[in-house]
Amino acid sequence: MTAPKRHSVKYIAKTAVFRQNKRAWYSLIIFTVLFVLSLAAELIANDRPLAVYYDDEWYFPIFKSYTEQTFGGDFPTETDYKDPFILQNIKQNGNLWFTLIPYSFNTVDYQLDKPTPSAPDKEHWLGTDDEGRDILARILYGIRLSVIFAFALTAASSVIGIAVGALQGYLGGKTDIIIQRLLEIWESLPQLFILIIIASIFEPDFWTLLVIMLFFGWPALVSVVRAEFLRVRNFEFVKAARALGVSDFRIMFRHILPNALVASITFIPFILSESIVALTALDFLGLGLSHEYPSLGDLVRQGKDNLQAPWIGISIFVVLSSLLTMLIFIGEGIRDVFDPRRNH
């Protein structure tokens, strides 16, 4: 059997093992669908129309901004497509088509005829928050923000953690002891107090907060990779590679690292869920992203502050608990794939 065929058979076998775990398989499908929908959030929830047909011409406000004068208005400012005069003018001379949810995450509905936060109705399926913004739109954009942030943080922290753990485990001796002591000091730093100090100096944006959390998140995989390198570095194939003059770098990342990655990959979904929880908690405490971002943590805070509006708390509880549960189930499925007892 050729090498490509062996790899194909091995891949199919691992996929079959993953699919045997029904919770993991269906969680992966649902999570993927939700994430893809959130990536297309502008096409689902937007206060700009998908398309406008006006005076025998087509316009696509979702991709380009147009002034009021384009649609018969008086001012050279960006068009407000909820303005009754603009709406009437467009419909008299053409038509327009809004997205499924005609509100973006930061759109305030000034047409509400009841106090905010308003209960769910046919206009706002999950109601509005205390500023009159559509909760469903904020959840959709918030899922995208949280998952992308978690993916970026997990990827960056995994790369650093794996590199440090590999260096520590392969070299051993004094290098291992020194890095281990430095890690203990680093992990003992009061993360919350440091974040409070940073948040008091300036308001973090997406990238600033990512870098700050990366400072404390990268040790997550160090111990796992270190243990695997300490175990494998004295195996016969490693000794043979050294005897043949193979460089340490090649031995570490070509021969030992694939073994360490098996253990590391099973932890990644759990690190993802921890990253989502961390971002949500910081936003809830007011130490995370500014109010310009569609934060799930901000909805948690609003649910706490508006107990008279239970739809806010229930909505965000269902979303967060579902996201985290699906990631845990996916992690269990990945663990099954790399379990040697299931791959005999």
C-alpha cells in the first residue's frame, strides 16, 4: 500500500472514531453552522439594505455608503435607511430589500413605542437591551467576535507554549529547572490586578486585549509538551537520529513534536472554551473590550442589571452554555480519536 493510501485510510479511520461519538459529531456540525452564520453576520443582521433599486439604478448599501442626496435627500451625509422620508422616496421610485434582521449590533431602534429593554416581539425576536439595540443581532456578532478572539488567542498561546515546552523538555537539566522556576513565578502574577491597572490607563481594543491575555495564556500547554519531550527524548529513534548527525532542531520538531501534538490537540477545544469564558468575564467586569464591540459579556452584565427583563439573561445564558458545551463535547471526540485503545 502506497503512503498516500495509508494516510487516507488512517484519516478515514480517525473520522469514523470521531463520528462514533454522536455528541461530538453533532456539536461540531452545529458549532460550524453557527460560526459560519456569524461570519456572514452583515448579510443577516444589518441596518443597511442588501440592495436598493432607485431611478432605474442598482445600489448595494451593504458594501458601499451613499449620501442622502443619492436617494432624493437634502444632506450630503450618510443615508439613514430607517428615515420615513428616505424610505417613502425610495419606494416611490423603486424598492429596497433589508436583511433578515434589519438591525446591526449597534443600531438603536428609535422607533420603539415602549420603554427599553423591550420584550421580544415580531420586530425584535429576542427583545432589545437597555439601549434599544436588538439582542439577536448583538448575539450573532458577539459569537463571531468571541470565537475569532478565542481562535486567535488559542493559536498564538499554543505556538508559544509548545515551543517553550519543547525546548524545556528536550534540553532538560539546568535549562528545564530555570524555565520551570520562571514559569512558576510568571503564573503566580496577579492577572486580575494587572488587567485592572492596564484598563485604568487606557481602554483596550481587540488586539491589545489579545496581547495582554496572551501574556498569561501561553503556559497552558507547556507542561503537557514538556512531559512528552522528557518521555520521548531517550527513545531509540531519537538516539539513532543523534548518532546520524541530525540537528537538535530537526529532532525536536520533526521526530518528537508529532508525538507531543497528539496530547496537545486534545486540550485545544478546552483552551478555546476557557478563552471565551475569560473574554466574557472581563467584558462583564468592565475590564475587557469597549462598548463599541458586540460583546457577549456586555449582554451578561445587562442581564444582571435588568432582572425585570429576563429575556436578556435567558438568551445569553442559552448561547454561552450551548457554545461551551459544544466545545467540550468536541474536545471529548478529539480525545477519543487519539485514544490508542480506540485505534487498534
